[in-house]
Amino acid sequence: MSTLSRQLLVWFDQHGRTNLPWQATYSSPQGGRLGEKNHANVYHVWLSEIMLQQTQVVTVIGYFNRFTHHFPTLLDLANATEDEVLAQWAGLGYYARARNLHKTAKIIATEYGGEFPQQFEQVLALPGIGQSTAGAILSLSFNQKHAILDGNVKRVLARVHQVGGHYSQSATLKTLWQLAEKYTPETRTDHYTQAMMDLGATLCTRSNPGCSNCPVTNLCLSYKHNTQAQYPNPKPKKSKPVRSIAMLIYQNKQGQVYLEKRPTKGIWGGLWSFVECEDSPQEIENTIQQFDKNARINKTLDSFKHSFTHYHLIINPVIVDCSEQGRMFQSINQLKVGVPTPVNKILAQLV
């Protein structure tokens, strides 16, 4: 075992996070760590790893608890509808994660008898699971020796070794994977994996790292040369383009609203949203007339910005009074489908 791994595990035994909701163990005759009766609930570990992609722990905890309340087991998730899954995911963002989670649950239910696979290649082949996530699931759940390289681990290793370049560069990523493999120990792999994530999340943070409490400062080149702020190297910034749309909130006389299910691909895939069109008076009028020739604009709400990874979206909400014309309208207070965050923001103004 390397010096870094040994020092990190000593620190983890005293300061590691062990009370996160997905870290609870349960008894099972199968799939546990060798010689142990209790082991991590792989369904919870898998779910948390997917939720934690692009999302911080403090945000994930609430969603995780609600999600597992509605879908207590992997088979419950597999038997749910996509709308039921997306309804519990709504607000967490990056909705392809939820759709892939649902697909994976169905695959495990039908092809693996409801038991999460324990072979790395099998896990890697599941929808929405990459190399690092597969390694984390197998390491944390079954104590298998697999390296991980999530954002926290990248940051720790980049600082310890002053690895230049950004993760998007293949040479930089290759170097970091080599280091991750080098330090992953043969024993206590599950604790080491959690320790690396904890170190990056609690001490080796993006800004103002807590170096005075770090267990590996004696090995850290960034600490030695006082270059913590320089590593990891930032990604070259590009100005985000700005798009503008109108969201048409069709309301009937009962105050119910019309929502339509979005395509699976694209932003907010599979969620329910208002009708959208180009944000121009002529296009708004044409879209309304196509929906209902007798519909009339009631008022507009204040425009607001919603940002995605690659662009900003300016949303202009337009409330339109119309008849139902055989379409299905839904009561705002009784929605049972997943809606995007901007739609929730608009709905809150209509209650």
C-alpha cells in the first residue's frame, strides 16, 4: 500500500463521512464483502453515484431520500413508469441520468434476475454508467479493487502531483487515470474510495482548500510550492450563447393548464412542459392560433433566465385563455408528472 493510501485511510477512520443516507448497510447472504455479513446496499450506492454526477451532496440527500421512499427497491424502480421516475427526479437536472437509471433497472430485472451485476464489464455496459462510476459502485458495494476518477479525485491528484492541463485533454486524463490506478490499494478499497471522495469534497475544495487539516500535505507538490490555486488548470472559458423562447401557458376557465410531454432527446427529455415557440409577436400569435383560433393572450409574466451547461435560455411566459378543445388540461395543485424547474417557477406564480 502506498504512503498516500495509508495516510488517507488513517484520516478516514477519524474524519471520513460514514452517515450519508446511501451508506447504510443491510444483511444478505449474497453479494457482500468476503467474510462480512453486512454490506452496502448496491441499489443505494448506484442511485447515489448517478445522482452525484454534476450535483453536490447537500442537494442530492433530499432527492435521494424522496426517490427511495417512492422506489424502495431496484425492482420497484424497474416496475415504475417513466413519468413516475421523472416526477421524482424533477429539479435535479441532467434528466438523461433518470432515463438511463430507469433503463438500467429494467435491464437488471430482466437479464440479471433483479440482482445488480458484479462484473466490471457488465456494469460498464449498463446505460449511463462510465468507467469511474462502475468502479465506484463495485468498490463501495463489494470492496472490489477498481480505481475511480470523479471530479473530487481529479482535483486531489492534480494538486498532489501538479498535473498540468485540463481534464478535457486526453493526455491529462490519461495521467490522472494512471495515478488513480497506482494509489488504489488491494485492501480496504471501499474505504479508500470513499476517503478520496471525502478529501476532495471537504478539504481539497475548488477554492480555499483546508490544507492545514489535509492528511497528505507532506506528499502534495501544490502545497509545497504554494500553487494550490493553479491546480487543476481551469478549462478555457467560452462565452455562452443566449437563446430566447416564449412559453405559452394555456389556461381553461377552471384555471387548469395544458402541458405536453417533451421528446426523450434534448433538454428536459421526457418531462412535461408548456408549449414553446420563438419569442416574437408574430410567432407567438401564429402558435396560439394553431392551438385554438378563439384563444386570447391574458397577460405576460416577467421574463427570466435559465442557464444550461452550454447556453443561457431567456424565457418569456405568456398566459393564454382558451377552451379545452378535447385536450387534457391538468390542475396545478395535483400534478403527478415531472416538470422542468422553469415550469415549476411559472406554476408557482399561477397558484
